[in-house]
Amino acid sequence: MNNLNQNSTFAPFKNITMENFQKLKEVIAAIEVDAASFYDKGNKAAGTRLRNAMQQLKVLATDIRKEVTEKKNAQ
């Protein structure tokens, strides 16, 4: 597995995917409070923010899937 990381052919894919993966983790961490506010306290505004963040997660997940497929097929 380390050989793939060192191969210059895959370097652009590694950076892009890891950036999107990091963004995905940041979005999840950021919405944790909103999720708790919505589910525990019934805060409707927090529910709206949660829905928007879930859409962002969907887009990021789709981008990551595409990048993984491209990298896998490039091998």
C-alpha cells in the first residue's frame, strides 16, 4: 500500500481525495451540535442547518466515490 502513495502517478488523486475526506470529517464535526439541538430539543433552525450539511456530505461523498473509482481504474 505504501508503494501506491509514493508513486507519482497517484499523487494528484491522493491529495484531492484526502482533502475531500478531511472536509467530510469537518462537516460532520461541525453539525454535531445542530444534530443534538434538533433531535434533543426540537430546534427547527438546527434541523435546517442539519439538512443543509447533509446535502454537503452527499456532494462530498459523491466526489470521493468518483475520485476513488478514477484512482482504482488508473492502476
